[in-house]
Amino acid sequence: MKAILTFTRSRFARALVAGALGLIVAAILVAILNSAHTTWVTPGLEALGVQLPGQLLDLAFWAVAILILLAIVVTAFLSGFGMFHSRRMGRFWYYAAGTALVWGVLGQALTVAIVLFISYLTMGSDFRLTDGNVALAAIFSVIGFLLFSGVLTDWIQWIFGHKTELHHGAPEGEPEWMRYFSVDVNHKVIGIQYAVTSVLVLLVGGTLAIVFRLELSAPGMQLITENTYNTFFSAHGIIMIASILLGVGAMVNYLVPVMIGASDMAFPRLNAFSFWVSIPAALLIVSAMFVDTGFDTGWVGYPPLSTVGSLGIILFLLGFYFNGFASIASAINVLVTVGVMRAKGMALFRMPIFVWTAISASIIQFTATQTVGVALTMVVAQRALGLGFFDPTPVAAGVPVGQPLLYQQLFWFYSHPVVYVFVLPGLGVISELLPVFSRKPLFGYKWVALSSLGIALVGFLVWAHHMFVSGMDDSLRIPFMISTMFVGIPTGVKFFSWLGTLWGGKIIYPTPMLFVLGAISVFLIGGLTGPILATVPTDMHLHDSYWVVGHFHATMFGGFIFPFFAALYYWFPKITGRMYNERLGKLHFWLMVPGFWVMSLGQMRIGLMGMRRRIANYDPALGVEGTQILITIAALVIAWSVLIMLYNLVSSARSAELAPENPWESRSPEWVAPTPLPEFNFDRPIEVVGDPYDYGLADSKYIQTIPAAGD
Amino acid sequence: MSAVTTHHDDHAHDDTHAHELPYGQQLRANRLGLWLFLFSEVFLFVGLFAARFYLWRDASGVVRPELDQVAGLIATSVLLISSYFMVRAEVAVQHGEQKKMHNSLIMTFVMGSLFLLSVIFIEWGVLDLILDNMFGVTLFAHEAIKPGDGAFGAVFYGMTGMHALHVISGLVLILIILANGHKGAFTEERHWGVEACAVYWHYVDVVWIFFYPALYLIGTAVTYHT
Ligand code: HEM
Ligand SMILES: [Cu+2]
């Protein structure tokens, strides 16, 4: 054990990893060159009438390719030893080979190779990818990633009876910024890791959306094939969900411990584990697009298609599964943190309101996620082991058969509540920011706090509203219609609290506040279109139409995307110590909000006109062409506005002027603490002596530092 | 850019900057975390349980496959009794009786393994398969249920398999506790590892108390030939 650990920290191991990374990069490069060679160079020369003897050209190409490959691998390998450190290239290989990310990815690739090789040994010459070996490779690959990235190292040491200390700060002998690429246990570092990953994943999902949105701007097929279209919208859905879960992780991790006056999460190692599991999980989902014929089930993965379709579906199911795994672990961590780590005097009803939404979301995450886990496992078990949970083929007299509908029950028991995991933290951000920017107490604090729990609990009773036309028992329709309507009550509480908070306030409108107001307007569109879907007779017509697409994009953007962007702007000065550019922020807002209204309302309009969802092509006779073009333009505007935000944040983080300590004059603990936040959040422990949102009340204090005994 | 300032002075190492939580607080956190995890797993098992009642139905009502009742009853009793030894181990460590803890853990491990073996070899019919292939004899009255036997096979293997996975992880936990106990990792006051292992083991037991009747007792038994 000791020997292995010492080896992994040696220069030689680093050089090996650098070399391996170099090999992968070089292989990709050669593959690109090769396709250029075969598609352009050879035919090009032929077209010019140049005749080269025999294989000469190919030989020349491969000679050059192998030279390039060797050069890259050797440079990378030597850079791992610290050579070429004066050059940018050399530093790149050197540092890359020290990151948990690269180690993990190599571990994952290596495990896949090993599993497939073993399968090759047993299958011999008729080796091919099967349900079984793909599933095994995927499962082990996640373990490989975790082992190699070092996430499990401490726990493995514990098993052998070695105590380990929490390591704070950059890894030994590395610069400070390497923390963000390493397995770090500090909740703020992990929060930022989540945030950056979330935004990157968002860009991947968004790019897919832009491609199929362009495809939809006219009837017929223009850009991509039907199969690619299917893979793209399926991948878009699940990748966006992964991004949202990461974004929730970002906000909850960064904020909850500071807001309750704690030094960190209750289980810092588990916290790192939760983040790092979602990386190999995301890689599985992305690779699902390229294996076999991709995956075309949509994000829901319904059988029978998911039990018989492309092998990529297995990778998608398992990627989804491991994301859920991470989600459960981090939810438990949040609940325990709030349970045992609150500062002195931080009573439950004195916590910043965001914490309440974080708890409510965590309650859903750590319970409901298990049932979707069961559903996903069952599909994989049916494919890999032949357990026919969803297979309706008769076996023998008297033996009951599997039922595809069972999947939908288990799936929606998670997937309805999970929409509240997406939106509750976002709604929490809205409630958190409104008092700050209207300089007034939050209206009805207790009601708002309890409404989050209410939404979470009612959310468990409504899942079958997704199945009104799926062939489930008719008698279940009305009960589920009624229970769904009840969601409106706690949601309404939140809306009225927002209005009450704004009412008569001294409102100011910096970018975060604009995004909060935009979020409310958009969430209102989503909230009003929900009951129309929950009503059985109308849903009969609207189900599987673009109306549904309009509805849930409005809820997701209003409940998550807009508040998340508000949060990014609002806490940016806290995180970086610098101020973002206000003009670019406003530009982002004024592009994105109207863009979104047009997109969402346009989707609902074509839905009413008969446009089906998840369809690559449509009949010009529907008369939706004009609106389709409008939606595509709106989507492009939204995409550009997001890029403006990224430019704004990145450039401001590097060079903008320093922000004041508490630019929004907030009372919340994270703003009262120094910037940047100390490693353990507060230089001295704090105590709560008042209510969180008494803005405008003279001499009211929320928290104060407990003076140390000796001072 | 760095979002976190690090402390380089030893001022950072006074107790207001708890690197590790004080033992009492950590213990409370651990307990709460474990129980939340177990509550989370309830939803996993309830999902399987619900699938059983969803699928094992015909026009007449709830059905179940014909299983080997004697084997099932013996395995169940062995698992339940193993929990007694686990309790003994936990009480022993509280009194600082390392030897007794050690022996009780070994007993639990043996009984847990017996349960596991009986699931794999008898209930899953692996023993019959081996005997039949090698000697051409059949030992058990009932032909074991096969994975491909429609909803019977799927649910039976799904439920026993998921439970067996938990038994295996429980056994691994016991081994870890045994090994660390040898090195003197647990004292009368501080033995969170043993406590966690015990709670987990009882939990896996309780799950079986629900699974056993669902698989073996409830509903009309159906005989079939595939
Ligand atoms: C909290 C914010 C909400 C979010 C994030 C959300 C999200 C979603 C999503 C993702 C879907 C589509 C699922 C799919 O088929 O792929 C959906 C459908 C649906 N939503 Fe919502 N929703 C929210 C609020 C509501 C509310 C308040 C109601 C009703 C009161 C509602 C009623 C429905 C119904 C009935 C459907 C199914 C429509 C159909 O497929 O025919 N939703 N929602
Ligand atoms: Cu729903």
C-alpha cells in the first residue's frame, strides 16, 4: 500500500501519465490527419493527375504520422520529469500529469481496455461488443476513475488501519491553482469545481440543442440524419439534467456551510467523492453518443426501446445511474451538515432561506433517486442478465410476464420529484436576493421556509400525471390530477412572498436582481402551463407535443437557469474578489429574457398547432414553419447571450477592479466574513443574535463574532 | 486567482479552526449520516418490493413461484440468529472485552456466509446445476427458478441478488472490523466502526424479514414447466 502510494507520487509515475496522455492526444491527432489524408490528399493528387508509384504516398504518410506520435509522446514523457519547464508546452504536460482529472480519465480508459481484453480472451475470434461486456466495462470504468484519481485513497488506507489527516491547501509541491484540478476537500473549492463543470457541461448540451434547432427551422432533413437527431435530443436532455445537478451541487456546496456558520461540510471526503463520481458518469453519458448507433430513447429511457436498442443506451443508463449515486451522497452530506454543524444560535428558522431550499431538495434527492436507480438497474439487468422485468413475452402457462409500464412508475416516482431538486435551490436564490435588493425583510419567512418542504412532500404524490395516456389504470387519473393541482399551493406561497417582499421596497436593479425578476416572469409561464397539462382532458391532446417542451423549458429556466445566472453574478465578487462588468451583464439579460419568452411561447404555440416533440421532420401543412424559424433565432440569441456572460466572468476574474468587501450590503454570513473566504470560512466562530432579513431595521444584527477567551 | 485564502501561519492551527471535528460532534454526524443512508436504501428495497407485487399477479390475484420452503426457512433462521451474535459483539466492545467481540464477529461472519452460500447454491440452484452436470443427480425436489422465467425469474433474482449484494458488503465490513479490532482500533468509548457495522448488519437482516414472506409466503403458489 505504502509502496504504491510512494510510486504514484514519484516523478516517474508523473512522466508515465504524461506520456500516456500524450499518446491519447497524439492518437487523436493522427486519426484526424489520417482522415484528411484519405479524404483530401490522395484524391486531390489523383485529380491533379499526379501518379505516385504504389503505396508510396501511404508509406510517407505513416512515416510522418509515427514521427509526430513519437515526438509528442516523448516530449510529454520527458516533461513529466520536469524537463522543458521553461516552455509553455512542457509546463502543460507537467501540470496536466499531476491532476486528478487526467489520472482519473486514464484510469477509466485503462479499465475499459482491461475489461474488453478479458472479454476478448473468453470470446475469442467472435469477439464483439455485447450488452454484458459493455455494461461491465462501464461499471468498472467508474471504479477505475475513482481509484486512479485518488478519491478513494484515504478510505482504502482506513481499511488497512492507517489514520489519515484531512489535507488542506494545494497538493504538496504544486501551485495553489492546482487545488481546482485535484481531489480537494474544501467545500468552496468543490463548489467552484461543480460550478465550472456545470457550465462546461451546459455548453456541450447547448451546442447539441443549437444543431437540432437549426435542423428544425425547416421541414425535411437538412443538416443531420434522423438517427443523429434522435441521439442529439436524447443526449441534450440528459446532459442538461447532469448540468443542472452539477449547478445545484455548486450552489449548495459553496453556500450552505458558510450560511450556517460552519467551517466545512460534515463529511469533506464524501463531498469530494460526490463531485468526482459525476465526472466519469458524465463521460459515460457523452460516450453513449458514439457507441453503436448512439442512444435514441430520449432522456427517459423507456422500455421496450431501451431494452432492445443500441448499446449506447447501456452507457447512458449507467451514466445516469452514477450521477444519481453522486446525488444521493451529496444530499446526505448536506442534511447532516445542516443537522450538526450549525453555529451557535443558528436555529432552524433563523437560517438564510436558501438553506431551507437546499434541505428540501436534498430530502428528495436522497430518497427518490433510489427508485430511478432501481428502474435503470432493471433495464441493464434485463439486457445483460436476461431478467425480464419489462419483457412481455410469454414464457410458460401460469408464469406472469414483465411489464414495460412498471418502468414508467419507478422512473416518474423519481423524475417528477427531481424537477423540484432542480428548481428549489433556484427558488431559494430568488428568495435570498429579493430582500437584499429591495432592502426589506423577506415577506413571510416561516411560510416560505415550510413551502419548500411542502413542495418536496407533495411532489412525491403526483408522478402518474406523466402517464395519463400511457395505458395505466383509468381510475388513477383523477386522483393524480387532483394531487398535482395541490403543488400549486406551496408554489403560490412563494410567489406571494416575492410580491410581498418587492412591495414598497427601495428596489435597485443590478444584474443579479434583473435575473431574479426575469426568473420570476419565466417561472410564472411554466407554472401556469403546468395545470393545463395536469388536467386529464387537455393533456390527452397536449401530451408529447411541443406544448410540453415549452412548459418544462419555462419551469427549468425560471426555476434554475435564470436564478443560477443570478447567483453567478451575485456571488462572483465573493468568489473572485473582483466585480463583473455591469454593462455586459445587463446586455446578457436583455438578450436572454426576451429570447426566452419568444422561444418558450413559440414552442407552446406550435404544440397547440400539432407539432409533436422528439420528431426530426414535420409536415409543412402544419403551418408552423414561421414560428419554428423564430424559435431557432431565439435559441441562437440565448446561446450568444450565455457566451457574453462567460466572457464577462472570465475576463473580469482576471483583470477587473477589486470589489468592495460587501458590495450588496447583505447581512448574510458569507458576506460578513472576509473576502476571499478563509480556509475555514470564519477567522473566529460566529453566533446568531437576530433574524436574517431585517433589512431597514435600525441596529438589528444578524450575526456577530464570538470573541476569543484570550482577547 | 484563488477563491480560498490558505493559512501559512500557525495561528491557523488553534482550536477555533477545527480541521477535524471534535469526536462527539463527528460521532453525531456519523450516526445521522448512517441512518440517512439506510433510510435512502429503504427506497431501493421498496422499489423492488413494489415491483414484486406489481408483476406477480394474474387474473386470480397475487401469485408466487413454488420455492424450496425448507431451504428458505433454514437460511432465514441462520441470518436472523447471526444478528444475535452481532449484538453480542457490540455489547462486548462496550465492555472492552476484545476477545469476546472477536469471537462473536467470527460467528456472525460464518452464519452470514452460510446464508449467502445457501442463497447461491440452493435457492439459485447452482448446486443442482453442478451436481447435474458432473454426476447426473438431482438433489432437491423443486427445480430451481431460472433467471429467464418471466417475471418470476426477474423479480426473484432481482430481490435476492440485491439483498445478497448487501450481505456481501456486510461480510466485507465485518472482515475490516475484525482486522482493525486486532490492531486495537476500538476501545470501550470509541468504537464507531463496530457500531456502524452492527447497525448495517441488522438493517440487512430486517430487509430480509420483508423479502422472505414476499418471495416465499404471500400469494398462491404456481407450478409451471419451462
Ligand atoms: C417546478 C417546476 C416544474 C418543472 C421543473 C417541471 C418539469 C417538467 C418536465 C421536465 C416535464 C416533461 C417530462 C418529459 O416528458 O420528458 C414536465 C411535464 C409535465 N408537467 Fe411539469 N414541471 C414543473 C411544474 C409543474 C407544475 C406546477 C405542474 C402542474 C401543476 C406540472 C405538470 C406537468 C405535467 C402534467 C406534465 C406531463 C405532461 C405530458 O407529458 O403530457 N409541472 N414538467
Ligand atoms: Cu411531473
